[in-house]
Amino acid sequence: MKIFADRLRDLVASLYRAAGLPDEHAFLISDTLVRADLWGHSSHGVMRAPWYLDRVHHGVMQPVTNAVRVLDAGAIAVVDGNEGVGQVIARDCMLDAVARSKKHGVGVVSVRNSNHHGALGYFTRLAAERGCIGMLAANGGPAMAPWGGRQMAVGTNPWSIAAPAGQHPPMMLDIANTVVARGKIFLARQKGTTIPEGWAIDKEGNPTTDPVAALAGVILPMAEHKGYAIALMMDVLSGVLSGSGILTEVHSPYQTDRKSRSGHFFLALNVEAFGPLAAFEARMEQMIAEVKAVPTAPGYEEILYPGELEARNEARHLKDGLDLPEKSWTDLRDQAKRLGVDWPQA
């Protein structure tokens, strides 16, 4: 079905308010989900809203976030999220890292006992919009096997870096360390479609194009052993360093009756501590111009820089509206019924 972003954001926020989230936090979590859909990353969009609502319903994610700073050491802070809303914790900690970087040149916030917080780029862009380079790493529940193994033990453990880019939208990387984010396989299941070969193996270790079999099996790492190694190091930054869960101690957001124990790592670099922001942005514009001037390979019409496609998608979807899978709309309507919220017909 076709729906415009503002309308969808208000509807999803109404579900979170009914679940006990304060108004501001209900809007924030809804905004992060709708923004992912606007960017074209529906695997991290409103499809996930019922998972987070079920986590509140089961008491493993607290509707009122009471994160506590357990260490405050100038450029560094450590925060215990106390099983609060991941998006709220992520926003506050990214902005805290930015504020610290404005005083010290660098700000680092390490978080334990948080929850999944959707698309990481939403939060690193907060830093880029404030004249900083932002980085965020998070660990998740097991999705891939250690290289050479056939049993899940390592999360996709995504990470994102964003930087201001002068006249252009921020340059932004937001990736998981698997061939594909687990959410894209959930989205294929949602749409009733197959997945490309090479994304996953089933529980017997055989290649599969069936999303159901893939979710019961193992998602493959990107770049073979390199993706596995990067994922493990992201768990060091987000889980080991913070004192949060690691490896199989972390539970994914769709395990709606298990505490997440997810950890996060936030880094902000104040560009002006290294030199004038205008000079940095001019060099970013030079970098973008140079890569876009490279001759295209057969089958490609142009070269994009990281984050450019998301910015284009957002502009187009704000104008034309979003196409939601019927299953996603049905799942939202079911949550509305459970929470006693009026929900429009498709």
C-alpha cells in the first residue's frame, strides 16, 4: 500500500505511546524506522516496529528509558542502558559523544545493556550534521558462524561512519558484516520472495534461496574470512569494552522475550579540532568530484558516493510516498488492535 512518511510516522508513534513510551521517545523510535524506509532500507524500517513493541510487552525492553552514566572521564563516558529503548540511548549517547568532542577534540561513549536501535546511519548523521565525523558500532545476536564453522556464534555487528560533505548530503557508510543484513532476509520472508544464492546456508550447511531456511541456518559473512574478522572486532568495541553481552550472550530484536544485552560504541571527532571545517568540507567535495568523474564500467550509468543513494531515495519517497508490503501493514494493524489504538483500513 502507498502511504506518506508523515502519516506513517504519526501512526507508528501512536503505537509506542500506547505501549507506555513518553511522547518524545515514541516519535523518535517511529522517526528512525520511517527514515530507514525513506532511505530504501525497509529491512530496518517499520517492519521492525512490532518486534520492538513485543519486547516492551514482554518486559525485556523498558518503555521509560533510565540510562545511567557509570563513568564520566572527560572525553570518555560509560553508560548502562538498563534495558531501555535502544533508539533513545543511541541518540543521547551520540549527542553526548559530539558534546565531548567539542571540548576535547574527541568524544567516546561506551554503552552496555542496551537494545537494538535500527539503522545506525540515523545516529552517525547526527554527528556529521554537527561538524563531526561520527562512528557507531553495535553487536547483535548470533547470525553467522566463525569462519570455517557451521553454527551461529557471531552477530552481524553493524557499524557506521558519517562525515560532513560540504554542499553534498553527508558521506555515510552503514553496513553489517554479513553478505546481507539479516533484516533483508526477514523482508524477503515478509514479501514471500526468494533470496539470492550466496546469502545464506541452511542448518545442514547447504546453500539456500529460501528465506525461512536461511533464517533457521546461517548468514554468510561478507568477503569470507574478512567479514567474520571485522564482526568479531566490532564485538570487541561494542560488547567486550563496554562490559555488555558478547557473542551468544546477545539476543536479536526478534527474540522478543529475551533481554538484548547489546552493547554500543560511539565515537565523535570534532573536525575543527584538526583544522578549519570549511577546508575539510572543500576536500570532501574534491573527493566526491574525483570519484564521480571516474569512467563508468559497462552496465553502470554513474558513480555514487556512500550515502548519496539514501539521500536521493529520501527526497523521492517524501514526494511520492512509501510502498509498504501488505504483511507489514497487517502486523502494524494487529499491534494496534492489541494496544487499543484506532487503525485505518488499508
